[in-house]
Amino acid sequence: MKDKVVVITGASSGIGKALAFEFARRNANIVIAARDSEKLGKMEEVLITFGVQVLSVKTDVTVESDCKNLIDKAIERFGKINVLICNAGISMRALFTEVDLSVLHKLMDTNFWGTVYSTKYALPYLLKTHGSLVGVSSIAGYKGLPARTGYTASKAALQGFLDVIRIENIKNGLHVMVACPGYTASNIRFTALTKDGTEQGESPLNETNLMPAAKVAIKIANGIISRKRTVIMTFEGKMTVLLNKFFPAFLDGLVYRKIAKEPDSPFK
């Protein structure tokens, strides 16, 4: 990855932050994007100590002009883009019968449209470098998760979108990868939206038992180098995809029971 340029959205925390440091360790030049410019600035100060070039760009991926500006700034600084990782995302936790529809709009705007906007403006440069386009998705993109209608729909849309981009560019040398972490120790559950759009503020899971974001970042980086099509990171995730293919009704019950066991489950 030496001297290659990696653009990462949602880079101020969680998986995005871990990705920035992982690629800095691999000697790539980094473009980090997020809404919190203060966090980005502090990250930039640390990342440059790895001996790589770093550019931070305040970006709200729900705003198309922000995504265009991100790519423009990256090209202005580095002249090329080798990897775009569309990582920015939010989650939710509410039954569809109770959720305000504005919550679903927010999920789609961030998780789906944020990827579409970023890809639209980065794609010409990725084609020039025969680079990699990566979407950080979820097993929810394969199997619907109750109380996560907007999250599931956005990840399924994300994967469908990336699948088409891959096929359209099958002869152009573009690498497209979908990365599906399992439950990861990050802030996504703390900032998950409730039925009225407010952040839930706490995780329904024991964070100490979850996959560290740094480990997720290593798997994504290795997948990019190997130009893999899909990276499903946990045994549970792989079994979910397999069972959904052959025993979808049986899996429905398993998923329901798993969510019902969560603390403060919406099914209780």
C-alpha cells in the first residue's frame, strides 16, 4: 500500500478510525472524512507520525456537495485515489409499527446515498488506478433484522448498488468489495436511532465480547490487497448467509429469538 491513496468516510471513530490507522501502518497516504472536524484534526496529528501524508476533510455524506468536495480535495492534494472505503453509517432500534419514517430516511441518506454520492465522484479516478471500491455493510444486507428496518434496507440497497457497479466495470479493472463485520466494539450502537430519531445512548450488547474495530480493519485491508469480492468476518455471519439460502424460515425464528433476548428488546 506504500504511497497509495486511501479515502475513508466515517473515519472519526469505530471501524473508520481503525481503518485509517491500519492503512497508515501499511504506508498508505490517508484521506479521512467525517462530520466532526475536531476529531479529524486530532487524528491527523497522530497519523502523520507514521510517516505518511494525511488530509482531513469535514464531510457529511448525506450532502452530495460534501462528497464531491471530499473527492475534489483528495485529487487536489494527491492527484489520484487508489481506494475508497464507504464506511460512514448509522443504525437504529425500533419496531416498524412504532418508528417515525424520518428515521428510515436518515438511515438511507447516510448508509446508502452516502455511498452513492462518494462513489459517483470517486469512480473516474478509481478506474484510472484500477483501484478498489469498498462498502462496509452488514449481515443485515443478507438477512432482515427485526427492529432494524431502515438499517437492513439501507445495507441491502448498498450491496445491490455495489454489485451493479462491479458488473458494469467488469472489463475496466475495478475491484469492488463488500465487507460484512459481525458485531463490532464501536460506537454505532450507542448512536443508533430510536423510534423518534433520538440516539439510544447505550448499547444493548456486552461490548467486551465483540470484535475489536482494529481486527475488523485488518480483515478489510487484507481483503483489499487480495481483491476479494466479499469479506464476511464471523462464523455466525457465514452461517447466517448459508442458512438463509437453504432454510430461510428456520432462520427467521432464530433471528427473532436472538433479538428477543437483547436487553430492553422491543419484543418484550
